[in-house]
Amino acid sequence: MDEHHYLLIIAYLEGRSTETETQYLLQKVQEEPTFSEAFEDIAEIWSARKPLPDKGGEAHDVLAGLNLKIDELEPRESFTHAPETPGIKRTATIVNLRRAIAIAAALVIMAGAFWVYKVNRNSNGNTGASLAETHTGVGQKRKIKLPDGTEVMLNSSSSLQVATAFGNDKREVYLQGEAWFDVKRDPQKPFIVHTAQVATQVLGTHFNVSAYQTDSNIVVSLVQGKVQVDMDNDPAKRVILDPGKQMTYSKKSKTAKVTEFVTDDITGWKENKLVFDYDSWPDAAKKLSRWYGVPVELKNGELLRCKLKGTFDNMPLAKVLQQISMVSDISWKTEDKKVVISGKCN
């Protein structure tokens, strides 16, 4: 969640939000499950006034240091005869900096409390261990190195939770979104990736998991090694994947199918390649929205039955849409800070 939304939620909790801001937040809570969960977390923290963790002091030291730097900028008595206009500009700058630091301090407090609450809440769950979380925003990617040497690349709008007991007898992580895993081999401690209804267990291998909450499928794609995929806690549904195979699990039907895949189509996102592999237009719209951080809406119902194929290497959104329109019968426009796509299948 970005700074703007934190500040809106704080204003709402303090009763300072406008009617428009309140309506915006309520609509966002209704439409976005992830935002709704974060909103509830922050509201509970706000009411409970959770304390900051010990490391919060380091953040406050940084803020204090910034305040000292601003103190050095403030006019001293020896400057009382300086020209008035520059003095006014200088004071205005200092006031703005003070305000920025006040906002930063509020965010540090909220972020610190949120982290403590998140860990404590998860420690009371079914996992039996507290969890540390790493997440990415829209259009962001992040590389993570786990304590066992496993490397994870986290895609846009994703989160990875790691148990603090990671590696004691097994290695468990919890994924929302998409990630690429390069797992350090350890036969004594299986590595397990938990998503909504699917658990993927490996010893040491390279594979990709796509499990966004808003997507209709969970996809596990194996590049190297071997993985065991369990679904719905049902041993009868267990699937063993070989390299070059991927399992697609339907959340709606609770069934899975195994197919072959092209590695670059699945892992291209790591190199900033936006790949559509016969994606439906609704799925393509979700991917565009996550990739560029702009809501994408389909205007024509006919687009619902269209498929999209193509790879776009580190291109801006307008360029991607322009190239798609050259080979398909679509058009687009921007209205109310969203992209509206209309047209039909060729």
C-alpha cells in the first residue's frame, strides 16, 4: 500500500476524511480483497495502539537526524538583517520539510505497528510460527535471498511470507501473486510453497508459481528438477511434474490439468518482458493493470471470447496497445484515470 492510501485511511480513522474520500475508501474495500484486509489490519492497530518494535528506534534516529539538518538551515540571529524575500523563501522551504518529516514519522509509526501486528496475528494462526512478509507494489519486482540460500524473484503486486522457524525441519513459504524460485537443494528439509488451495513441495529445483487472488487459475511451471503438487489437502489429487510441464488448477472447478509450456512465456517477466500466451482478454487486462498500475476496462462483451498472443520487451503501455491494435481490431482511450479498450476479435 502506498503513502497516499495510508494517509487516507489515517484521516478516515481520525474522522478527518471528506465525503468523497470516504466513498472512495469504501468502494476500494468492497472491490479489492487485499486492500480490504490491509484496511482492517490498520484499523485494528489504530484501535489497539500497538507498540513499535525495537528496531523502530533506528527509524526514529534517522528522522531525528533529518530534523537536526533542518535546524541548521533555520535563520540565526546573525541573519536578522538579511534581505526579507530570500528569508521568506527559506522559511517556506523549512516549513515544507517539517511537514514532510511529520508525515514520514506517522508512516514509520504505522508501518512499524503494522509489522508487529502482522507477525503477531500470523503467529496465532494455523502455521504455529510467526511469519515475516516481503511484498511488491504495482510494476515492482524484488529479488529475495532466503536463509537457506534459496533465491526468489517476486513479481508485481505479490507477497511472500516466510516462517521464522524456516529451516528447522522443513522450509515453508506462503505466496500471493507470482514468484520464480531457485531452491537450494536439501533432501532433509523439503521446501514447500503454499498458495490458496495448492501446496508445491520440492527438494531443489527451478520453478514458477502464479497464484494471484483475482485470477481464476493457479499455475505451477517446472523448468528444472521435480516437484510434487498437492491440491485441496486431497492426496488423490496429487500431481508430480517433470521439467517442461506445468499444472493449471482451476479455482472454480477444483480440477487440474498438466500441459507443456515454453519457458520464456512463463519466465519472461523476470527480464521485464510482458508475455501473453493466448491469454483471454479479461486475463490480459488484469496483467496490464498489474504491470503498469493503471485500471484496464473492457468495453465490449465480444472481447471476452478473444485470445491474445505476443511478447513486449520493456515497452510503455501506449506502445503495447499500439502494437496490439496493428494486428487486431481494437482501440483504446484513457478516461477517469483508467484505460478503456473496445473492439472485437479478428
